Amino acid sequence: MIITSENITSKQRSKLKSIAANLSPVTQIGKGGITDNLLKTLSDALDAHEIIKVHILDTADDDPRNLAENVAELLEAVPVAVIGRKAIFYRYSRREKFAHLEI
């Protein structure tokens, strides 16, 4: 079953958070906000890894939770968690012959 924002369980969310704990942020969101290039970078990273962490800078236009919700909606991803200024996103990879996360 593919996990979406509507059907993710707390157990799955906890598992994804534990996987993401050791990840480094793939990029930053700053005063430039959400751009097409940022979305392309994040989409490519999600296709490659299924789970990513993003750092939201103090200079960002909105608060981290709202930015994470907006980015997740645009990427059709699950906003797993926002902890401080770090956001975690998950999206089932569309790539063939990919070793998907066991959740």
C-alpha cells in the first residue's frame, strides 16, 4: 500500500522519523521561498531516496510548518514531521527496480 497524508499511521510516521534521524538535509528553504528549481530538486531527491530532510532557514517567508505543508502538497508527498526548522518528507518512489523502504 502506498502511504499518503490521509492514510499514514502514527506507527509508520514514527518509523519514518527514526529513518530520517540519521539523514543530512538535502537542501535549504530560505528567503527565496518555494521555487520551481527547489521543487525539482526535492522531487528528484524523493524519487531517489523516498525520504528526505530539508532545513528551513530563519529568513524563510513563512513558519516551518506552513512551508512544509505547502511543499508536501506541491510534491504530492507526506509531510512526516517538522522538528524545529527541519522538515521530513516521504513519497513512494515511482522508479522501477527500486528497493523501497520497509514501513
